[in-house]
Amino acid sequence: MIGNKKIAKDYAKMLALYPDPVEEDKFNCYKCITCGYITKSIDRDVGIIPFHLNCDVCGEHAHSTFYTDIVKDRMPTVEWFRPSLSDVQKIRNRKPELVVHVLSGGLVHRKIKY
């Protein structure tokens, strides 16, 4: 288990490598390999996002289009963001793999509520 002081130190190092926030809208799409549905996302912060995401419709794997917006007429339904230091410290016991991901520059996602 990583301690809060180590998390704070590693978080500061990560911030130096991945400035915050994204300067302009950066959209990505994920196309489901099962049903074909396309989930559109937007990056709110600079960082690393995964190649696949679970489909919004059927829950199966959807693969990234590598920042090719193939549904320009659609609003994003998912946003990628960097959790705060205090949020990362709060999840260290429940989701240690997510802590490692974030401290390595990884972003996490949430549904956008319009």
C-alpha cells in the first residue's frame, strides 16, 4: 500500500510531466466491436487514456479511433479528467491499481451530465 506522503510526492512529479488543462477541445471516439455504437469522449486534462472503453449501450469492448472524431454531429457523453490529489489519496486502499494509473499520468472517466 502506498502512503499519502508518497502519493503527494509522485502526484507533484506527474503534474510536472502532464500540464493541466487541455488547451482546446480534444475529442476521441470508441467504436464497439459488438454492436457498433460509438461513444464520444472529451479530454479535460492532459494525460493518458486507454485504448478501449466499455460500450455505453451493450457494455462490451469499444476500441479507440485514436482521436479521430467520427461523429462530429454528436456531443461527448464521457469526459476524461485527472482526479485531485485528495481524491487519489482517498482511493488508495480501495483501488490501488487506479492510483498507479493516475500517478503514471493516466486520466479517469465519468459520464457527462447535460
